[in-house]
Amino acid sequence: MTPRITPQSHTCSAQSDLHPLVLTLIRDCPSRAEALRAAHTAQQPPPNQEDVIFKSGYTIFSATFGTSPSAHNARGHALEAAFRPLLAQALDLLETLPSVRGSDDRDAAQHILRTYVTIHWTLGARAAAMARYNAP
């Protein structure tokens, strides 16, 4: 069973245990309503639900990472090296997110959709990395 991390599922105390960059993803991710509005504007199908995107990120990261090193420190470094580019891409999308999210600009709408999906996918990949890191 894949764990779930979404903006709606976090309590204040649970969030304090997360890395500040992960908190930024959770806090600044476009909402489902914004993503649906953006899909309509961009004339795209609605994106999958957050949990479906999250599970996809978890599954794909798990399948593509390969064998984890047995030494805990080496495992952590390998997982971080694999996860860091995903985090960087999600943060880059957030940094360039249109300031007016309700506009009728099709390019802005596509950017919002891409950001929404990438963030939830990245959160799933992070959960997979953490599960591997904490595995015996």
C-alpha cells in the first residue's frame, strides 16, 4: 500500500517533520479546482485525482530506482541523487507558475496543469524514496 501525502491530508504537526522544500510543494501546489479550471481553459481532459498521480509517482520511482545499496548511508545518497532532479523540476514549475491563475491564457493553463501533476507525482516519488530509505 502506498502512503499518501497531499495538501489536504497533512496536519500542522505532521508537516513540521517534512523538509522545507517538500512543504513548499504541498503549500503552493495548485488546487484541484484550479487544475480543473486550467484543463477547461487549455482544452485538455481533466487531470487524474491526486491519489492516482501520487501512486503513479510512487510506483514508477520504485520500479526505476533499482536495487538499493545495503549500507544505510549509501542508500540515502543514492535515493537523494535519484529524487533531487524530480524535486528541482517541481520547484522550477512552481517558481514560474503564472501569478494570475484564473486567466484565460491557454499557455498559463497548461503550465498550471503541468505543475499540479508534477507536484503530486513528485510527492509520490518522495514517499517511495522514503520507504526505501527506511526499509531494513
